[in-house]
Amino acid sequence: MAQPAFIGVDWGTSSFRAWHCGGGGAPRLLGKSDMGMSQLSQDDFAPYLEQFLSDRQISEAVPVLICGMAGARGGWHEVPYAKAPATRTGIARKAHTVQAGRYICRVLPGVSLAGRGRFDVMRGEETLLFGALAQGSGDGHYCLPGTHSKWCYVEGGQLQDWRTVMTGELFALLSTQSTLSGFCDGAGVNLHQKPEFAEAVREVLNGDGSAMHDLFAIRARALLDPKAGTLNFSARLSGLLIGQEMSGPALDRITDVTLISSGAICEAYQTALEIAGKTVKTLDSDHAVCAGLCLFAEELFESCSLAENTR
């Protein structure tokens, strides 16, 4: 039986994306924007989504499923986390019902980890992970690069453990708001293709130098090296941070990693992982999030009537 049609939304901190999913066909992108949580007040979410769906003549009978920061504190409505180890059913059961005008929506909860002195959370990445499983990936280690990169471990079809690393946020802050900002582009394009990137990754993984000193040394080298004008310090900064993310005994024990990402950031992490001697498989993040939304929709929308699932 064909899966009922629904609207899948990935609502992050800085972006909004929506697809028409199910109904027996491939997901179809309805639109995307930069209207993420950072651009909206709590009262803005419902009107924005209602207008978006109305403009595309989506019937109010079609259910809406949302993952990401819309369910965070400071988002549309805070949805309590599902606890790790997490299953698809456990996550789906924690979904919360909200309304955007005449549209009935479910917001997925994200997952939390607390124990043994460790605390971590995710919102949205769990949908990509379970989407990867739905696409045929199995147990093992996954990396989801981004502003806050996630290193996840899946076993028995369950999200067992992960660590979050603030690499992307640190790069943005250091390259635009620190003593390094005068020497780094900030955004940069295809930094992983510059020789300074690979050189920095190798230095970190080989244990040459110290992370805190190496960061300041970017400024010193920019001031003192006669060849500074030919060097790409943004690429070096990116390599130092990503290399540091991948250093240490935890990653040393890993031989195979599945990257769920796309574009330049995916290529950068793939390059760094290959320098580290890892076997790397890549999955497109858009495909994964759609597959994850469809997977959770199977748990929530057994028929086209959302009302039956909210009683």
C-alpha cells in the first residue's frame, strides 16, 4: 500500500525546507528559505508555515511532520527529548501536535543523552540517521558535519551514543570575531581544496604542536612569514579545527565512517577522514532527511487522517 501523502519539514536554526512526501512518489521539494529559528519569534512559526502551505495550495487534510529546531526551547513549541538509546518508535511517540492555522502538524522531539557524567542533545540529526538506516545503512559510526557536528554510534537499529563538536561555530567565530579575523576570509569557498587544509589536518593528526598555540600561530605567521600573502589562512584554520575534531583515541578505534552531508562541507570531512586513514561512505543529507521523515510518518500517519492519530 502506498504511503499516505504528507508534508515533511526540516526546520533548523538558519534554514527552512519543506517537501511533499509519500503518496507512492519521490519527495518533491516545495521550497526553502533562510527563515530558521534564529529569524523567527515563537509567535511567527505558525503564521509562516500556514502562509507557505496556503501559497502552494496544500489541503488542510494533508498532515505535516516537522523535525529540527522548531521543537527546541526558543523555537515554535519545546518538545521534550526522547532518551537514548533511541528507536524510531520511541522518537515518534514523543512527537507533539501543534496547529498552523487550519493545518495540523506533528513536531518530532530530538534525542537526549545523560549518564556517566556525559550530557548531549540533538534535534534534526536523528531524522537523518534513521533516514540513513531506512536507505539501507546499518550499524556503525556516522558523522554529521555542520555548525555542531555529531559523531554517532548506531547498534541494533538504535541510536546508542554520540558526541557533539562545535567545529563549525568555532570556525565562524574565530574567522570573523577574533584576533584571526583580519587574516581569514570567514566564509571561504572550497577550503578543503587548498593545500593549507590538508597540511593542517596532518599536523594535528600526527600530534605536531598544540591546538591552542596553533590557532594563535595563524596570526603570528601572517605577520612574520614573507610568504604570508600566498597562504590561505582560512583553509589552515578549517584544517586545524576539523583535524582536532578527528584526533584522539575515540576516533583511532574507528575504521569505517558514514558521512551524512552534501556539498563542500561533506568533501572537507571526507578529505580529512581519508587523511586519517578511514574508510568513508557518503550519503546525501537531503535524501537522508526525507527518508527519515517518511520513516517517522509510517509510525504516525497510518492513514491520511491525522485526527485518528491524535486521539
